Amino acid sequence: MKPILKLYRGYANDQELIVMGHIFKPSTANDYDFQKKNFKNATSVLKLFQIKTIPNYDVYLKHGDRQIHTKTLDDGFFKFCIPLKQETGFGWMDYEVSITHKSETITSSASFIRPHEGNLGIISDIDDTFLISHTKNFFKKLYILLFRNVNDRKIFDDVVPHYQALSSAGRNNKNEKNAFFYISSSEWNLYRFIIQFTKIHELPRAVILLKDIKTGISDFFMSGRGNHDHKFDKIKHVLEFYPNLKYVLLGDDSQHDPILYERICKIFPVTVKAVYIRQTGKHKKEATEAIMKNLENLEVSVCYFKHSSEAIEHSKKIGIIA
């Protein structure tokens, strides 16, 4: 059986291209079709956390007339960070990566974005920000993840029109979109699920940056939990990678988004335009309200909301969307 080459959406600025992926040992986990019900769905989800990666495997990126060689890291992850020597255009573009198995070449393609010149970048969390996940209730979260397939999972009301409006904000050309990033504490194991969910609900096409992959069934029960510093590091990296954009940050109060976003705003005092935090419980959290007041003092526009309709009105009020 052949190894599995999995690519993720990449991104570029004027000087550098970043693309990435994993190489897995042969497995039926890659056949998960997201349509199974009940226990069959649970079995499929668990298989996503039983995959095995291949370390130190040769990987080749085709870029223009060049073929660039690297090897996977210990967890099967590979990442190409290469300088751009020629104009690549704007918007979404394809890239191609290949590996070799017993003299046979295995090729896969994915896309990367080089944002159109503009003024907005949007960074959103996933769980309980737009995907209803019940993160605060550990057992309910696991139940839904196991026994609700991608078609049965729910999205918050009015998220889609808000995100679509943010995607096209300030654009006269309907084909140009603002750069969107979904940055989450979910692991790379759930990448295909997230892609499928965002397509079903017509959410903006985005670069998705997730947590290190898990390769054991026991890791499944810790999915999305633990240290969230990786989210801070990835958000910080995006803001440094595109320093000329103004950013909108969207998250929720179920975990650490308010704290992470406050740290980001303190480090980038002229970069973040607005912060949106979804209220996930019956009452607003005092700690989150204190953070939002502090952000306002930093001249960041904030919205601590229960329903996305409130966030839409706020975005209109401050002139982000029409």
C-alpha cells in the first residue's frame, strides 16, 4: 500500500511562500466520508486519531521551474518556507507536492493565498465561535464529535452573512476577498472535517492552522484541550507575516480567546481593528468584560455578543462592513 500525502492550504506575501502537509502510513482513516451515522461515525472519527505518520520522508515541492526538496519532521509534518523570486499574482493559486514510493511518483495539489492589496485580515477561532461544539461541557462535546456527522453539526445563526460580509468588506471587485484564517486548538486530524463543514455552510475560504497532529486513541479524549499557546504563536505569526493589514479577531469566551487576543493587541497596538467575542453561557463573564474594557482603552473596537446579529450591527456601526 502507498503512503498518503496530505496537503493543507498555504499562504504567501510579497517575499515568501509557506505550504505544508503530512505524510501518513497507509490507512483507511483517509477514507472517512463524513456521511456515516451514529456508531459508524464514531468509529470513523476515532480512526482519524489512530493514524501513523512517517518521519524523515522525502518531499518535493514544484514551484515554477524548480523542484525543492525537504524531509518530514518527526511527526510526519512538512513545511516549505521559500523565498519568492517572481511575481505570483494575487488571490488563490495552486501548488503541487510529490513523493516517491517504490519508484512511483505520488503527486497532490492544494492551494495557497496571496491576499489582494487591501486593508483587512480576519482571524477566527472555530469551536463555539462559528461551529457549535459545547466546549465547556466535556462529555457533551465528545458525544457530538463522535455521534453527529458533519451534516448534523450546527452553526450559529447569522455567522455566515457576517463572515461573508467581512470577506468582501472594502472590495469593489466581487472576485477579490480579504484574507481569512481559521486558527484553532483542534488538531490536524480534524482538518478534512473542518474543510467539509465550512464548504457545506458556505463560509469564506480560509487558511486553516491547527494544533500538532495526534496519533493515539487516548489523545482523542484530549482533543482541543491543553495548552493554547500554539494559537497565540500562530496568530502572532500571521500578523507579522502580513504587517500592512488591519485585523479583525473573532473568538468566544469558552476557553482562552479573550486572554490571547488581549496579548496580541498589546503587542500589535496599531494593527488590530476590532475584537469579537461570543458569549457561550447564560451570563457574560466578568473577566472577559474586564478584558474588553481594557482593549477599548487601547482604542480597539470590541463586541461581546450573544447573537451574531449583534456582531453584524457592530461591524456596520464602526464601518467595517456596509
